[in-house]
Amino acid sequence: MSKFRTIFFSLISFLPLYAGEQLVVVISSDMNSTIGIMQRYEKNRQWEKVGGTVTVTLGRSGMGWSDGDEPLKNEGDGRSPAGLFSISRTFGYDESPNSAMEYLHADGELICIDDVSDLHYNQMAVLNPLAPAGSYEKMHRDDEVYRNGAIIDYNTEGKKGRGSCIFIHLNHPDYRPTSGCTAMDEEPLKELLGWLDPKKNPMILQIPKSVCERYQKEFVGIKCR
């Protein structure tokens, strides 16, 4: 990709929520917990478990709601978004896709714009050194936590200051909390990515245990832990 072009990749998913047949459920003990338990489900007559549970790492401040209840998720607050979101694409360092989903090659030029004043806030782009964004995150990181990952379609409207660049990615070696993403070890991450099926409109539901029973009415079959 040319260093003198700027190409934007919208983080907006056009898949309708609640229409999916794959669901990733992440449940934390409370809104401030930095650890959660992930379970995958597929839709039959009701939601049925796929595989075992996986411990995941959340934001350094826990979770923040995408809308409505407090605490709300905001840019730079260190909270992983709580709510229901689609998963539309994956990314990785290899040129070959790591899943059946639409894939973004995270080479040295791919960035995610987190500058709240930028017109393309919360969008992927090819770095243009002649007119760079005021603030952005390089997707090819030296610590390799983005070696494989998936995009969580949070704040798809690009509301200023409500948070940006939210992913599922690899844990840091020391398992420290993330800046607002959801992280896990490499083996379960690869298993998750290989399982994602674009024809089944995969979604992720991230919630504290206290509200799980409310969501069980919408997603019959999911378990509260």
C-alpha cells in the first residue's frame, strides 16, 4: 500500500444485531473487574454452548456501557465496552487471512484513528505521512498483541469521545489489563477466529454478572457465571 495515499476502512457493521447465529459472551464479576469469562454459543432453537470457557483480560478500569447506564464508555477511560456488538472483521500480521471473515492485513501502514477531533475518528486507515491524523494507533505493534485479532463494532456512529479502536486481541505477556479491548491467550484466540463465520453474523455480548439474567430473556440458553 502506498505511503502517500490515505484509505479509510469504516468500523461500521451493517449486520443487524439479534439476527446473528454466533454469540461470544463475556461476563465479569462487576463493572470494575479487569477479568472476565468468555463462552461461545451457536443458535439452534436456543443458544447452545460451543467449546469451553476461557478467561479473558478486560480494560484496566473494567467495563463501561455503550449507552444508557453509568459508567459510560469514553475515550481513554480504560474501560472495555459493555453491551451487544457485532464482529465484522479480523486482522493480523500475516498476509493470509486468519478466519473466514473479511480480513485486514496489519502491516506497518495500517492504523486506527483515535483523534476525537478527526473526521475519521474510530476508523481504520492507511497511514499518510504527508497528512497524518493527530492521534492514531499503529496496528503492527512491536509487542505483537495484534498479531491476530478481531474488530468489535463499537461506536460505529463515530460519536466524538465515546471510545475507539476496540478489538479482541492477544494477552500481554504479563497479563496486564488492556486499554479497553478484550484479550486472551493465543490458542483460544486462534480457535475463536477460526470459528467465526460471516454467514452467521457473529456478535459479542459483554456484561457484568449482575445484569446477566436480563439478557437471558433475549438470548435463551446463555449461562450466567
